[in-house]
Amino acid sequence: MTTVRAVIYDGTPGGIEVADVELAAPRPGEVEVAIVAAGVCHSDLHVIRGEWVIPLPVVLGHEGAGTVTALGAGVTGLAVGDHVVLSWVPQCGTCRQCGLGRPWQCETAARVAATGVLYDGTSRFSRNGTMLHHYLGVSSFAERVVIPASGAVKVRSDAPLDVIAIVGCAVATGVGAVRNTAAVEAGATVAVIGLGGVGLSCVQGARLAGASRIVAVDVNPAKLAVAIRLGATDTIDASLADPVEQLRDAVPEGLDYIFDAIGRIETTEQAIRALGPGGAAVIVGLPPTGARASFEPLVLAEANQRILGSNYGSVDPRTDIPLLVDLYMDGSLDLDELVSGRRPLAEAVAALADLEAGRTLRTLLVN
Ligand SMILES: [Zn+2]
Ligand SMILES: [Zn+2]
């Protein structure tokens, strides 16, 4: 048992605290990781707004990178000192979904996420004898974590951990939605609604896929400017006029793919309504539990359109995360533009407030 600093949320309004907690040693199949940097994501905000119900109290954070500091029994393929990016789908490799080649839908990892404990049904975090839950099997807002070994993805040691931390959620989700879920073809016309860390990763995924048009949509001119630097061919300020009309005017031949990287009802409905013939709307951003969007089935059928859900960019973390790190290191993928700042772990509350207010893209909490 070691004592580490961690960010705890107890379920009450404003109930976030940075405190010392106890971390137990890794059990069989688990590893301990010293977190170097952890990204602050909207999925952390959903929890503290009460929009998603998860087991509480919890150690927040689900995006991060660090170095392996201890191995539980039976762990192979990892060694102390390895650089790892954390995955919030620590796939089991043996369930039906893993067997079908869909590790991002792993049933065991889904149970870990829903119950807030690790594979064996227990937590490694506690405080004064009270159990604390893991968030998505990661809980990266801590100095050290213990996670399933499959959630620690080994990456090359020359990549800066305080940049590639964001690959584990935002970048995998955004680039993966384009390359894997939608499988955007070269020459396709693409729009991305919402330009946070995920949306700007969709823009970059579309650029990598060779899309002929990449229309970036947001209400923040600064984010529109970033999108142009990352490969967008056009921008639309959704605050000026109906974004659906603006999208149709911008690409009169029709949009083949529209990514909703926000996940509000109106943006999901906009993504569906603005599609061209044969197009696909891809839901990447996540709404509160229970939210309902609507569409006109006749239009969808007659235009042969599709609505696709994308979970974790349909990535296999073990292969896609190292690949995305390689793309960053060879200059094909810009991650530095997505990292808007770094703060010590103790400033987690301020970092979450900045994200809530739309002042930041991705803040990294560093140890
Ligand atoms: Zn996230
Ligand atoms: Zn599985």
C-alpha cells in the first residue's frame, strides 16, 4: 500500500477534492503506472455534472500516459520502465466482442466501466479504509494508478508522454471515428461539428484519409482557426446562421460524412439533416444519459443515408495507439496544437472549469 495524490469526486455539487489516497499493489494481470500526464476530457465533466451515473466516490480521469512501475503476477509483454498510454477499454481478449474483432466493445471492459472496479470486482484505491472507485478502469487523475495490464499500451520511449497522453481518448476517438468507424474514402466530402480535442482529431483523421473537403463547424472563431491549421478546407461559424443551411451551401454536391463531435441533440440532428445523398452521420460526441434525437426516416431511406455510432473510434488500442504515436512522431499528426496547456494535478478543479467554459481544448494535468 502506497499513498498517492488523486482527484476524488464524491457525487455532491462541487464535490471534487485533491487528496492523499491509498493505492494497493497490482494483483495478477494488473500493472502499476506512474502517471506523467493526464488529459481533462468532457467525459469527466459529464460525471461531475451528474449527467452520467457511475459508482461513487471515484478517482476521476480516463486519459493519460506514464511509465510502468510494478507488475502483478502473470503479466507478459510489459516491463518496469516501459512507456505506456492508458486505454479506457482494457480489453479481455476472450469475450464474444473481442472474439469478433471488436475490442472497443469488450464486454469485460464494459463491466469494469459500469461497476467502477477492476476485473476481480475490487478496487485498488481507498481512503481511510473507504473504497474509492476507478473511473473507466483508468483513474488517471492520480500520481499512480493500478489498472488491468491490457489498459497499459506500450509505446515508443522517444515520444513525449506529456503530449501523447491525449492519444488515449481524444485522438483515438476522433481519428478512429474517421478511419475505422466511417472508413472515409479519399476524395470524400466531410464536415465536423464541434472542435474540441475529439473534433479536431476528426479533422486530422479526414486530412489523413485524403478527404477532398473538410468543413469545420463551431461557434468559437479561435477553434475555427485551429481547424484550418490542422487541415480543414472550410469553416462555418454556427452562431451566425443555421449551420445546416451553411453546410448545404458550402458543399452543394453533398456531404458524404458528417461527424457530430459534440453530442448535443441539436448537433446530432444537424449532422443527420445536412447529409448529402448516400451520406453517413457519425455520432462521436456523447450526450447525457436518456437524451433523444429525431430524424425523418423517409428522407433517410430515400437518400440511402446512414447513422453510425462510434465508440472509442472503433480502435484496437494495442495496435491503433502505437500507430497514432508514430504518426505524431513522423509529423503526420499534430498533437501539440491540441494541448492548450499543462497544470499540476492540484489544479484539476480549475482545469475542469476551463474546459466547461470552453476556454481550453485539452489541458494536461502533470505530475
Ligand atoms: Zn475522454
Ligand atoms: Zn473482451
